[in-house]
Amino acid sequence: MKKSLLLFLFLIPSFLFAQVSSDPSDNFYKQVERWETLGLIENQPSLRPYSLFLVEEILNTVIASDSQTEAEVAKAIYEETFGKKWGLLLDTKGSGLISSSGFEKKLLAKYGVEGDTYFLDNFALGYQLDFVSETNPSSSLLPHYRYLPYYLKDGQSGKIRNTMDVDAYASARINNWYFQTGIGHNSFGNSYEDSIVFSPNAKHTANFSFGYNNGKINYTEAMFALSATSTSDLSGLYENKLLMMHNLDWNINKKLSLTFYETAIYGQRFDFSYMIPMLYIVTEGITGYENDNIMMGGAFTYKPVQGLSLNGDFYLDDVGFTSLKTYHDIKLRFAAIAGLKYVPQNYSPLQMVKLNYTMVSPYMYAHWQTNDSGLNVVDTQTNTVNTYGANYQIYATAGQPLGSSLEPNSDRIALSLQYKPVKGLTFDFYGAFIRHANVTEGFTREEKIGCLCAQPGDFITDGSINQTQKLWSYSLNRAVYGSSAWNKLMFLTQDTKEYTVQADLDMTYEFPKTKAGTFSLGIGYTFEYIHNYGVGNSLYTGQGWYYNSDDGNFYTNKDSDGNYSGLLDIDAELDKAYSSWKTALKDIINNYLRINFKYSF
């Protein structure tokens, strides 16, 4: 009993400020992850955030469990969530970056109204209606391969940017059927904090979902409204881009759970057929829209003993077995994550330990727009490129990836743990080692020449999500799929690799709750070392050069009569471009400092 009370005193402060049905990064979901690992609850639906009805069911299940300590934790969350219909929030953050270029700082304040509430018996609402004001808006002051989750609407006022950060979800329940719609962030899968499908730090979407959940079987259909961007301007947004999803979660027994899911990204129309519970690859063939971006995945969770969970998730974009000779000769576009979670069964200041390995293959999440109606990136009739066309196929919204924060052709091994030594005090440790390479470095000579002969801005060569499998063929004078991308995996086979080491330490103290509200103070530090920083710079930038098939030479100019001038030594130009890219690489050390003060009432 004493241990139960002690753990209760340690943990209660961590669950204040809860908006559990509108924010998939809320502390409640960290506890769900723990409770799943401990076997106190079944594995929950893959798509988050959950409706308030499901949140209440989870909390009641833990409260009624045999674990007194976890029951006390669940009671604290329950009282904070359902004890009031609304609350006020003030969240201020100060960030600093110490690097070789000097010191840079940023201040951010988030303020607004938040709450979770029921209405009309079978309906619920979770909302965060917040505003954000920040200095130094052009810099995020975040470590490599991380991004901020907001914002919705930008507004400029001098040196301070004012934005909206709104997450609001309305839900309904009829027996075991759930319906939910709103605007906000999402996460998906058994890797809660760095999903390869929906990262909780991706930008907002307007979305709708419905499904059936009886605890053992969960089936979900969902639709997400995205914003398309063009290749040349990631700030310009275009409407009518959709992501459709369905997934099936099956808790086979207390130890094993399986998930199957599919997504379809397309634009400039609404296709009801993607809401039919049928394989999307079949649906795509029936409708005739064979250029839609269709992907599928599968995940598993295996718990050999209580407190230990083994997890895997594999998300497949494209695969080809034609002319397969070796592992590296196969076309395979995918992202995968595998890891383990450990939660002590008995009382311990150690809350959870997680070890994950994530990999993202070259060209994963990237997709070339080939539809020939409306705004296009490529005209399929003439094979000419329209630089300013919108790409409705890429796995991103408003220019930011929806899935993993890693770039294509990267992998990462990460270790995290949470430790609560005394009342109200929490330490979070995180360490990661990341590898990344620019896939362009591994191109054939002909492909590299094609990059140089392309028109400026038509083709990206920075190895990012915006670099697709299409390249410029100087001999055919049109865009084609690159042979390397079409026939090879190319995963980290390039000579030059970027290596990143990150180590985080965050300390948070949450003061006891008073009539005036709840206060918390956080201090954090991140050390970051990057070797070969700049690998993500463009390598062979398009110059608009010309190839003369009569003499086999390359020229800088071609007049209206078809006469060539400005003879080029193309191999020397290739060496020059590569040398310039290589010379710009450098090693950097960054030190990130942050302080956070949070108040809610």
C-alpha cells in the first residue's frame, strides 16, 4: 500500500494539462503504451487520437485492474480529464542554439482554451483552441530530422509571427461503432512517437474516420484532406488532395496482435470506391486511375512476458522482382521500424525503456505526379515538365512529410527511457545514431549527365522526399524513370554518408496542484554532432544544357535554327559539380538549450 501511495504521489503531476481526445502526443498515450506492454489492456486501435468514449473505457479497465499503482495513475488521469469541461493554458518556451556560427535564440508562447466533454449522451468533443506567438519565426532551433507539429494559419506582425494551433475532434458512438471527425494531428501504429505512417509531429489535417471495435477486432476507414505543393514552391498550397486509409487490427491473444493497413493518395477528384473495404490495388484497377499513390503495410506486437513487448511495422510503397540478381538489384521502396519496449511490472522509478531501429529506403514517400488533368508536374502526352504544377501523389501535406522524420535513404537506432526518482520530478533520456546518404551520388554517368542537362528547377537532386524516380533523358529529350531507381534498392550504398549523433536530457518538475491552477517547469539540453553535414544539398543541378546526337557532344546553347554553341567537356563538368558538393560538406557540433514554463487552470 505504501508503494502504491508513493507511486501515486510521483506520477499524478505528469497527467495534468490533459486533452486526451484531441492530441495524440498527450501524456495519456504514453500511459496507454505502458499499459499495453504490461498487459493491463488489449492493444488499442492503430489510429490516434482516440474518441473520448474509448479513452474512458481504457481508463476504467486500468482502474479495475489488479495493479493498484497503475489504477491510481488511471484515476488521476480520469479525474483530470472528466472533472472539468474546459480549462485555460499558457505554455511558454525559450530555445537557444550554440554552434560554430554563434548563438541563436527563440521565444514561443502558446495560450488558449482546451477541454474534453460529453454532450447528448452519445457525442463527445475534445478541443484545443490555442494561439501561438513566436520570435525568430524563420528558425525552428530543432535538432536534425525533427520538426514542429504546428501551425495552421500564419500571420506576420513585425518580428513576431502569430499563428493558430487548433486541434478539435467530435466523436459519436453507437454500440461498438465509432465515428470521429475534426482538424488536428494524428499518429498511427505501435510506434507511438515516430510512426512511419502518421507522425504526431506532422502538420494538421482535416479528417474523418469511422470503424468497429469490440476489443479483439478493430476495423477503421479514414479520409484525410491534405494540401498539395509544387516542386518549385513548397509554400504555395493547392486543394483537393486526399489520403484514404483502412486498417484492420486483430488481437489474436494476450501475447500477439497483428495489423494490416493500406493508404491511397490522389488529387483533383473524390473517389468513393476507396471507401469500400476492398484492397486498394483492386480498386485502383477498377477505376482506371493506376497512377494513384497506393501503399500497404503490416505490423505486429508480441509480448512474450508481461512488461516486455517486441514490435515491428513494414510500410511498402513499391517492389519489383524483374531481373533480380542480388539483394541490391531489387526495386524496393519501403519504410520499416522494429523495436522493443520494457516496463517494470512492480513499482520502480524507471517508467519505460524503448529501443527502436528505423529505416527508410531511397524514394520512399516520394512519388511523381503523372495525371494529365488540371495542374500537372509532367504532361504525359508530350513528356514535358511543368515546374509549377502541383504534386498530388507525394506522401506529404503542405510540403512536410506525413510519416517518419527521416529522409529517404536513412536509418536510425534510438534509445529512450523515462525516470521518476522523486515526487513531481521526471527525467527523459534520448540517444540516437542516424545515417543518411544522397541517392544521387550513386547514379550512373548517363543519369548524372541527365540531371545537368535538365532545365533548372525541374528535377530535385538533394536526396529528399521531393526527389522522385523520374530523371531527364538527354538522349530522348524527355522525362523517364531512372534505371537506377527502377532496378536497384540503393539503400546507403553511396560513398559519402552523413552521420548524426544526438543525446537529449530533459528534466521536468511539476508543482502540486493548487486552487490557482497547475504549474510545471522544464529544462532540456541536446548535444548533436553531424559528420558530413550538407549531404542533403543538391548535387547535379539542372543547367539546361543540350546534347547533339550527331556528334555526341554537349553544348551550353542551341539557337532557333538548331545550331549548337558553347562546347562542353561533360566529364569535367560532372567532376566540377561533384567536387563542389563534396567540398561544401563539413562537421558541425550543435548545443541546444530549452526552458519551458507551463500553467493551466
